[in-house]
Amino acid sequence: MNKKKIAVLIGSLRKESFNRKVANQLIQLAPDSLELEIVEIGQLPHYNEDIDQNPPTEYVDFRRKIKAADGFLFVTPEYNRSVPSALKNAFDVASRPYGQSVWGGKPGAVVSVSMSAIGGFGANHIVRQSMVFLNVPMMQQPEAYIGSAHTLFDENGNLLSEDTRDFLKNYMDAYASWVNTF
């Protein structure tokens, strides 16, 4: 069986972000049928149609990676009841110029991670809303809202909770099944 190439996009740009730590856990816990790679988004210039007439290398490279992926896993915090601007910018860069989106028809899933108790509920649904327009079918169940993220890791970035590890493992198993339907 060929492994499915999954692009992992992390909404938080902070080096030691809880979202990056959760993304790394998801990668480690993924079944062998998936090959996950973090695709960085912090280097992307803000989308601007004027500069897209002669696109910068960062746009070209990012679009190539998104086009080559078999699916997507979004891991994001919630900023002001929405997604971080870097993640929204990534959506825009890979969906433009108009009519040339490289997102469409590939399966996706979202995990929101927050220090708050509601686990980034708003951001999770904003990602889903954007993906509807970009024609990325999103896994419906299980949903993943990881709250109180600041309590989940030790000072070395190791996950402390077996319950959380089990949940993330089950999530990745469900995601692998979802991806394999495409």
C-alpha cells in the first residue's frame, strides 16, 4: 500500500507552541499508512494579487507542496475567535490566483489547541468553514478540541497525559481511515 502524503499546517508560528507540540505528537502516533510532514507557513508574504502576477518563490514552493499532498491536517490555536492570520494567509496563497486553487478534493481534518477550557472551538469551525469553500472534505468525527494545553507537556515537551495520548492516537487512526476513502 502506498503511503498517503499529508501536509500538516500549524497555525501558531511560535517555536515552542503547544500546537507544534500536539502536531508532533500526532505525527508520532499516526498509522504507517500516512506520511506526515509539517509544511511551514510563517515565511509566506501576505497574499497580494499584485505580486502574484510574478509570484515570489515562497508562493511557488508552498503551492507545490500543497498540490503534492494527498490530504491535510490543520493544527491551530484560536486568536480572537478566529484563526491566526498566518493560517488564513496560507489558505489564500494556495487558493489563488482565482480558479487555480491547489487545495480541492483532498481530505482534511482539524485539531484546535488552546490554553482555554473550550480548546479553540471557534478556530476549529473557522477552518472547517474555509475548507468548505476550498473543496476540502473535512473529517466530521471525531472532533478534536484540545483545551488546557499548558498542562499537557513537561518542560522537555513530552506529553504527560496517557488519556490525551490515547485520544490523539484514536484521532489519527480515524483520520487514516478517512483519508483512505479518497
